[in-house]
Amino acid sequence: MSTQPGVFLSFEGIDGSGKSTQTRLLADHLRAQGREVVLTREPGGSPGAEEIRALVLQGDPDRWSAETELLLFTAARRDHLERTILPALAAGKVVICDRFADSTRMYQGLSRGDLRASVDQLHALMIGREPDLTILIDMDPATGLARAKSRNGVEERFEDFGTGLQEKMRAGFLDLAREFPDRIRVINGAQGVETVAQDIAAVVDKHLT
């Protein structure tokens, strides 16, 4: 067990912004420095949370109301926190999470309903933890949606809401960056993959020193 505190990093952005690719590249970068890294995702990251992931990301766009989604995502996040994130942090590891509570603040709190107050209340009651640093990859909504849809996967329930939702999401994420300037760093996702990775590495390395 490490005596050093772990570090909790999250990645946010609209669908197709390149988060999953960049989390992997950052994990490789930090491991090359000799750091122990846990790469995880939301919804998911623990066996129970992965089961909930299938419920919320697959199927018809109108399968769940925003209120029901909020409860499902919170349940998944609580299990993920208990079983994956907190044990890794206690062991002094770097946790890199593809989405965390900021996504719920956007998808259910803003874009799918006016539920931000409920999101914050549930977060305070059941989660009570923010990342130490959040990387927000900013991307043109139409470009991001085209990328996301080109994957032809089964987890496209939110992409199926269309460009309008992604535009609201982008504006909302940028508002969040202004709300939490000490935690959220905005990265230009319109650049090449390697340039984006270099920009992220520079921000994270500065945070870890």
C-alpha cells in the first residue's frame, strides 16, 4: 500500500470528442513515468456499474426519463466509487476516468431536463467526491457527432438525440469550465490526436509536480 495519496483525473466532452483515445494515451504517458494508473470509465468501471451501463446507453432514446436516468447513473457511480476509484486512490494510484459527475450535470441536469439542483443534491448525498483535475476536450458538435455515429456501436442512445443535444452539451460543458475554473482545463479537440495528447500531458504533468 502506497503512503502517497492517489490522484483522480476525469475526462469530459461531447460524444465523439476523442476522450477514450486520449485517456489511453495519457495512461501510457504516465505509466512511462513509472506511475501506477487505473484507467476506467462511466457509466461502468465495476461489474455492477457495467450492468447499469447497458441499461442506460442502449435502446430507444426515450427508454428512460431524465429523472430515471439520474437515479441509474448515480447508482452506477456509487458502485464504481466504492469498488474501483476509492481503493485505487487509497493505494496511491492515478485514476483516469472517462466521464464522471460533470457528464450527469450536463446530460440529465441541463440537456435532458432542468434537473441540475437534483443532480447536485444526489451527488452530495451519495458521491461527495470531485476529481482533482478534469480535462474537457472541446469539439465542434457536428464533427463530434459524425465521429460518434461512425463507430456503428450499440451504445448510441444519446447520439440518437441528434446535433441539437450535442450543441447544448458543448455550451453547458464550457459553462461548467467557467463554474469550476480551479478544476476544469479546456483542451482544443480540433487539433490532431498527437497535439491534443501533448497538450493534455503538459497540463497533467504540471498538476502532478
